[in-house]
Amino acid sequence: MSTAVRPSVRWKVAVTAASAVLLAACSGEEPIAAPEPRAGSATAATPAPAAPSLRGGSPDLRAPETVATGLDVPWGLAFLPDGSALVAERDSGRVLQVRTGGEPKRVFTVPGVSAAGEGGLLGLAVAPDHAETGWVYAYYTAADDNRIVRFKLGGGRPEVIFDGIDKAGIHNGGRIAFGPDRMLYVGTGDAGDGAESQDADDSNGKILRLTPAGGPAPGNPRAGSPVWSLGHRNVQGLAWTADGTMYGIEFGQNRFDEVNKISPGGNYGWPEVEGKGGDRDYVDPIVTWNTDEASPSGAAIAGDTLYVAALRGQRLWTVPLDGGEPEAELSGRYGRLRTVAVAPDGALWLTTSNTDGRGDPRDGDDRILRFPAR
């Protein structure tokens, strides 16, 4: 695989050339010592354009359909224009195509995946113009770093578009998604070093906003920087409402997991704050859970409800975005839940994560479930 310039170097150079100065939950579920905090700040930018209206209303969680079984640590999930899904297997590096009523089929294997601890083949995203370009994007752990590539299912070697994201046995982040503005958003983890989350010159502990080619997106809070928001511990869920409001889901350390409303340039406090701190320098989460209730990973929005898949909590959280109280669904029924996504037909797809080394595999695990739209 070709070697790309480390993004930390690439965008630092861009900012220097412009004479601009950058300001500035763990799926392992084991506590780590908090690092020495570092202060940071950021300024806001213009929000992303509004998203198109989402299809369907609330999914019927009483009518599950098993779409696939026998998967090896499914992680990323993204839909192709024909309604079928691409699923990433964390440890094998395989990308499977899954259709309702059919057997999963391997359609690509990402080379160079180094699966250890929480690392491996993680998030997937399908380009908004996939029908014309054929691009599929993946976030994965390589020998020396976490990186993002794009490739075509017809074959050929992946193209590295962003690399140099620090890797570790824990806190690799990994969720990627195209936003309503057709830019690529990336959730990264702090790789066990919380100080990186407050360092605006570092891509760890951030939400990044990139062009489809991997460069810093125009309109980011600081020109030439890929950083959209900072002060995160381990972001593994990204979702938008129909009006373009963005939400990020992340793991806490020992006390609180978080749902955050994401604003460009916002500083979400880690490692200075875990949960709601009431500090005017940092953005408080809108929802928190004890870590044994959640350890949240995937996130999706259908209608006016945010759905959050919980690993340790072994439940699907429903979060009304009109201010209602979150409710737990499917508690303990399927074990650890990793990823949740809304399909083009409005159905909710949900993956389990019982074969990831921290679960108790059941017959048929890991599996993908589908809940039809009402």
C-alpha cells in the first residue's frame, strides 16, 4: 500500500502557509488512569447545510427479522443505493454484502488490517455519489496507525486518503459517515492519551470533517485543519437529524457515557470533564448514562428519535430529541449491540458484537437484525 503524508504534517503546513494559528467511551470498558489535563479552546464556524428529510417514522422493535448470522465481529455498516448493506468484519478485514433473504457475500478484503484489541477494520461509508464513482470508504487500524482509505468493490488497491491517526489497544474511534453536506465526518479516539484530545494540532480525540478526497473540508472552524470538534474521548457514533443537527456518541471513562449535540469548533471537555461539568469553556452532553448502562457505539436517527446501540449495557437506547426521557429497549435480548443504522426503506438495522472477545457468544452470533418501519 502506498505511503501517504501524515495528516498532522499535511494540515499543519497548510495552516502555517495561511498564517493561521490553530486553537484548540471506551469499547474496552476497562478504566484507565486519566492523563494530565491540557487546556484548549476553539471557535465556531457556519453549521452544515440541512439534511434531506429522513424516510419513515419509528421502527417496530416488536417485529425483528434476522438478516444474517455467523458473522465475525461486525463493526461498520453502510447501505448501497440498491438497499443492500456493506458490513465490515473487524478482525478478518472482510467487507460483506448483505441482502434481506440472502446469504452474506464477500465483496472486498481490505489489505493491511492489523486487528488487535479494539483495532481492526472499523467504520464504513458509501459515497453519496456512489452510483457514479463507485467509492466506498473504510477506517481501519494498520501496522503503525489508524487510517482511512477508499476503494471500489470491483477490485484494485485501496487509496489512502487520510492517515497518521494514533492507534492503541483501546480508543481507536472508527466511525465514519457522510453528512448532509456530502463531506466525510470521522470519529477518532484518544488512543489512551487524553492530552491529545485537547491538542488542536492532533487528529486524535476529535471529530474530523474531510472532503471526499481526504483533505480538510472548506468551512471548517480553522482553515486548513480537518478538526470539526475536539475534546472527545472515543467517538463511535455519528448521526444527523433532517434539519442537519449533528449528534456524536462517545464512551466515558469510569462514570458517564455521553450523547453530544455537535457544534463546529465545540470543545467537549475530555479529559478535563467527564459527563456534565457545567464549565462554560466546554460543551455539556445532552444525555449521560452510567458506563454499565451503555458503553455506546453506533447511532442512528429515524424521525425525531435517536437510537444508540450499547455494548456493556446490552440494550438499544431510544433518545427522544424533543426533550423526552431516554428509554432502554431489547435489554439483554441479543447481548452486546455495536452498530445501528437506518436503511433506505426506513427499517432499522442492528448488529451484535458478542464475538469481540468481551461478549458471551450465543448460537448464531454475531448477527444482523432488521426492524421494519411502522
